[in-house]
Amino acid sequence: MEEELGRSVKSSSVTPAIRLMAVLRFFAEGSYQHGVGKDFDVGLAQSTFSKTLTKTLNILERRLCPVWIKLSMTEEENKRAKMWFYRRTQFPGVIMCVDGTHIKILPPADEPYLYYNRKGYYSLNAMVICDNKMQIRYVDARFPGSSHDSHVWNVSAAKTYFEERYRQGDKTTWILGDAGYPLQPWLITPFRSPVAGSRESAFNKTHSKARNIVERVIGVLKNRFRCLLSARQLHYSPQKVVQIIHVVCALHNMCIHYNVEDNTPDIMDDEYQDVNEEEAPSEFSREASDIRMRILRSLPN
């Protein structure tokens, strides 16, 4: 990677290590002026940092993301994930959970209205899928803030992946999503407006408890890489922000793998939950409803 970052030509040049540290510092603090620009050891002029960020992002995305963000699981990982979720919530067959989160950006020059979300600011809607170890297994941050969670899911490679697994015979493996996602045989969502005290209401509580891990993952991600916080605002093009999101997700997984502790105070993310509109019946609508009812009947009363 040092060769790709480029070696310094003279003693006054910024070394590859300094360039990398500057970018990592920016990810962690989200502020150029109070971090990277004034740090004694990692001080860079703003114009120099801008060029450094572009080059370093390209390298990190190419080198880290394919290695550290993988949707597929081994049989052993699959088994351990199902066991983990079942022991904690009694919810069978779960291996991953999905949720969306909004990353605040400046209004883009092109079609800014597409990026204006329901919360009242410009953003990208990033879909995150995590496993039982809080590793991010999939991230797609390409879509503007006005995009609904269900749309981001339906056009994703993750949806195609799980559908193919289902068609190939894997009928007892699921991921969990909130009411913003469509009910599918491989994606289990809560019941709409259940009666208080009903089995559907109890199902939703168990579902929420199991799915909570993805909300925690997003909180940890934004806590560790504060450039993503809504209190900040990424002053880059949507394309570059997508790269930043993907790279910090890979770095998050590296931190999980190497047991890097995050001792900073927890930050609650100010998010809203999309509610999926009623969709036209699909090929799997009846099948998905039957699967959810079977899961409901399997849960303890």
C-alpha cells in the first residue's frame, strides 16, 4: 500500500504514513480545521489534504473493501449466527439484520432535490447489513436521501444474493428488517399495527429485540468515525462520500476483528424509521406471509 500512496521525494515532502494518518484522523474527527489541519504531527494544508483524501480513498476502497466486507458466510459462521440470535431472542434462523442510516452532506450541484430527506436535510441513504458479531457484511451508500429503504433494498446485490439462496433451497435462513423493508421469504419484517397483547404484538417485540444489533452497529460506526455524524456535514461530492462510507465500514470490521476498543461516549443517532407502503403482491408474497406466521407460532407464548 505504501507504494500506491507514493514515497516522499525529499525530507520536506509529506510521507505516505503521514498522508494515511491524516485521512484516518479525518475519519475519526470529521473536522479538518480542528484535527488534521492543526495537528502537530499530522498537519497538512487544506489543499494538500484534499488531494491526499482523493488518492487515499481510491486505494483504501480498492484494497480494503473486497477483503473486509463480505456478504457470504461459511457454514460454521452461518450456524454460529443462528445459534447466537436464537439463544438471545428465541428467534429462529436469523443470520443478519438490515437497516438504513442517513449521512448528512452539502446540497450537491446536480439534482439537489433528490438528496433532501424527510428529516429536512441533504443526505445519502446508506443501507447496512450486519451479523451477530457486529461485523458489517454489506453496505450500499449510493442512493440519495429521498430514496426509500425498500427501494434501496430491492435494487441491491444483497436482495439478489438472498433470493438466489432461497431459490436454491435455503428455506430456513433469514435476515431481519424494520417496517421500512418489504416482507420477503428471506427478509422478515414486523406485523403492521398489531393489536396490543396479541401474538403478532409479541412477535414484533421479539423481532425488535433481535434486530436491535444493527442499530447498535450503526451507532458504533458513527461513534468511531465521527465524520458520519449528522452534527457534522461531509463537504464532498456524493460520489466521494460513498467512498468514505464504504471505507470506514471496512475499517470498522478491522477494529472488530482486532478487538479495538472504542472508549468514547455512546452517541444516539437521530434517525427516523421509514414505513414501507403497501406493495403490489409479488411472486413470493403469500409464501413470505406463511413463513412469518410459522415463525410466530414457533415463538414461546
